[in-house]
Amino acid sequence: MDRTIAIIVSEPRPLPGQSNRSSGNFSTEWFGGAHRMLVEVTVDGQVDESIIFNIAEDRSGSDSTKASDVRHNTELSYIESNSLYICKTRCPSNKNFTVTIKPYQ
């Protein structure tokens, strides 16, 4: 599969008024047929293996962590949700970064 599941731009630290969230919501729900996902992380178009973050699901009440300690080349089980976000970011470069999630066979 060549299609991308999601592309997210994240801040290097929490968004204003947030304690952990560093991106807006993104969806993986529309993408059918994937069982695994591969994460790519880039800064200014270059791979960055030093950035680590969690992926959580935005829910009423308490949000749930869906993946922890995610970094470039992390392979995840497919997470189906229309309200995921990046949080608890550790970003040594202190620059916005792009997360691309692709199906993985």
C-alpha cells in the first residue's frame, strides 16, 4: 500500500493551555485494510530519530494513551480513531516536526 494514513505537524512542546498535547486531532478511521502502521518523523524534511512522543485519543473525560515512546521507524498495531493526537513530546531540536503514518505490511 502506497497511500499515507495521516500526516501531522506537531509543536515541540504542549500547545497553549494544554499540559501534554502538542498537535491537533488527526484521524486514521477512514483508512481500511491496514493491520500495522509505520511512523516516520521529520524536521525540515530530514529524518529525526531523536524525537519521542506518545499518541493519545481525545475522549470525553479522561484521554487514553494508544502508543507510548513513539519515534521514527516505530511499527504500531493499527489504531482506528478519528480523534488521535500527539502528546508528551520530547523534542531536542525544539522545532515543529512532521509525523507521517503509513500502512505497514
